[in-house]
Amino acid sequence: MNGSGQLRLISGRRLLSPRGNGTRPTTARVRQAVMNIVRPRLMECRWLDLCSGSGVMACEAIERGARAVTAVEKDPRCASICKRNLEDVAKSHSGRTEVKVVRRDLLLWLKQDCGENGFDLIYFDPPYDGGMYQQTLSLLSKQSWLQPDGLLICEYRSGQYPDPGDNWTVVDRRRYGNSSLVMISRRERCHHDGIDSMQPQTVPGA
């Protein structure tokens, strides 16, 4: 596609990537860490990718057996590239993954009725300085976007921790250089399985 560069998945597969400084793809180090953390949950999961950019995180999930992927990206050029990437990766993995790309403002999209089926895994990687964390997490908590036993992972700039607030339970925090992750679950969740049993990796100041 004209005006696009190259980006590689952990597997080595090449993806299209928008050129310029308008996007900040999640680094391979962070992608590898996320995939390792959620590995037991990926097979047949429903994955929601917020501020998806090129769709690289959703593509990683497809390669590991995600059953359905929804990506939300408001930039028309990025959304087009994201759609092509997701469809190409899904097709190469038997084409069984249901792929949906939503080209819409994230906050407006989250105000709609989410329906009955929440997502097992949600990845939220907005522009670090876009001021979107609190509003987005508030909207996600008002409806059942996340399954009761699901996991929401937020990527943010290290040192600028976006406090999730009282509606969420912080499961873990990890730092990878300039980028950090906070993993949260719905407040009513019963902590007895999966990621809650792993050794905490909270990093002060992350």
C-alpha cells in the first residue's frame, strides 16, 4: 500500500505500517511480554484492540489462536492498513478468526450498547499524551465490555501511571524501558485463576 512501511510480528511475518510520526507501534519487547503473560487465555479468545494503529497486537493474538478480533482506530489511513493486516494474517491461519475493524472515535464508540458478549482480552494503547485513559476506563467499566474473568491491559509511558480508579482491580504492573503495562480486571471478579496466580512484577514509578 502506498505510503506505508514495514513492521514485523514476533514470528517474523511482515505487516504494513503507516509511515510518519503519527503512530507508535508497540515494541517487539512489549508484544512478546504481553503474549507470554496472556498465553493461557489466547486460544479461542475474543480480543478487543483499542487505538489499534496498524493492528500489530491483534495480529499477534490471531497468530496464537484468537477466535474473534475487533480493532478500533479512528484514523482512516491506519484503519485501512489495520484491516488489511488483520485479514491477511487471519487468512494465513486457516481464516477462522472473525475480524472486524471499526473506524470511529473511540470514546463515542464506547458509549454505545456493547451487547451481551464481552471480550476476554482488551488491549488499550492510546497516544501516551492524549489524555484518554481515565475517560476510556470509565466507559469500559459502565458496561460489560470485559468478561467477568477477562483482562484489560493498558500500555502507557513509564512514569505516567494512569490510575484505573475504584471500578477496577489492579492485577499487575510491569515496566519495559520507556513503556509500561498495567493489567486490570473488573472489580467484582473472583481472583482464583490465570494471571492472578503469577508472581507480581510491580515496578515503583512505572
